[in-house]
Amino acid sequence: MKDGVYLPKDGLPPAVYLGKTRFQEIRHFFHVSPYNSPTETPEGLPCWHSKVDILLEQLQFFSQQYRVPGSNVTIDKAIIQFTGRSIHITKMPNKPISQGYKFFCRAEKGYVWEFHPSSNAVGGDPVDVESRLLQLTDTGKMVHHLTRRLHQRHRKLSFNVYMDNFFTTQPLLAELRRMGIGVCGTCGQQFRGFPKELKVGKNAKLPYHFRSGAVNDGVATLLWMDSSPVTMMATIHPLSGEDSLVLRMRKHPGNKSTNASGANSTFLPGER
């Protein structure tokens, strides 16, 4: 060091000799967005991710350029781990990543084409929907937004979307069916549009592999008894006929399962 300037040594640049504390100070004041990033949306909601919007937009743009989606895609939640303090993070103790920023993603086999940020404090970013879709939940509107953009970008392709019971409702599936997009997903019995005749308790005692179904507005709802009741909705699978049943070898459920008595009556003594 001479006159307050770090001199190169062994051909290495001066930056190598900056101390750890100095590096952390520089990183603390490093920003990736303009200083005048908006703090509120036109609706008055906080723009909590505005500082990184420029990176998020670029990431989504190039992700959609480099790969054409397959016929089967999924919409699900994803967590970006963050353990600092923020009112916008989501805590999900039973998940592999238990705390962080939540995004709703449209993906296939681990490749994400588009994502939609959501805050624990203010919810997901608002999306534009037609007046006839106002009856959908906020989550349903977000799913419709992601699938509509997929349909608009690849009009010559057909898609099937798979979801879990956080997203699946009968009005949403009926609307996506009218758009020409097939959907299949598990669903909760308490959600809107679930047929009353298929509602059973969590501890229902039904014959093992019992099946029943109903169709409403082109959406098929299925009740299937496994170790416990399984309910799902679909617009791409029939409820009857040869294509409605796939036979596979099953192992004997545990004796502590909800439907242990029903399963035991199906399997032979000692059969596993």
C-alpha cells in the first residue's frame, strides 16, 4: 500500500486486497433498481418488490424465450428462502423451505416460465380480469391470469394444467375449460362448487377403493377411498368407461391409516 492506494501484487487486481468489512459495506449500499422506484401501486398497495422488479422482469422474459412448454404444466407455490425481518415473508413450518418470499409459479419439470409474487401482508399482486370473472377468488384470478398468458403466447398448442387443492375450485375449472385448457387437481370438500352428495367426513368409513363422481358445468368431481378419502376435479378425465380406471398393484395400507378396517377386508390375511 502506498499513499492510501492498494498496489497490485503477483498480478492480482487491487480489489482482491479489500477487507471483508469494506466489501460488506459496499454490498450494503449496492442496489439494482433506480432510486425513484415507486412505493405504491395505483390501487394504493405497497410495491414491496419494486427494487428488484427490473431483474424479475428480465428473468421472466428470457425464461419464456429459451424453452417451449410441453403439453402438461403445473401451477404451484414456491418459496425463496429469506430469514430476515419482513412483514411480506411467508412461514410454512412443514415445508422444505419453511420461511421466505412466496411466489405462484407456472412450471414444467422444474423449469419456471412465469411467476407471480405474493406478500403475507397484502396478498398477491392484483391482476386484470374480465367482469364475468369477478366471482373467482383472488387465487383463482391469479391462476386464470397465468394460464391465459400461456394460451395467448402459444395458441397453436394445447395444454393440461395440474394443481393441488390450494387452487382447485369448480368455477375456475369451468372457465379454463371454456378457454380450451384442461385441468386436473385435488380439491377440498369445503371449496366452492363441490357437490354436496360427495361430501364425506375426514374419518369416513367407506369400502376400500370406493368410487363415486358427479359432473357439473363440464367439470367432473371424483371421490375415491384410499387410506383416507381423496377428492379431485378434472376436465380431462372421464368418470366412467375403459379410460377411467387404471389397475396397479397396491401395498397393504398401514394398520394406523384412517381406512384400515376397510382395507383389511379387501386384502387376504397376511397379504402385503
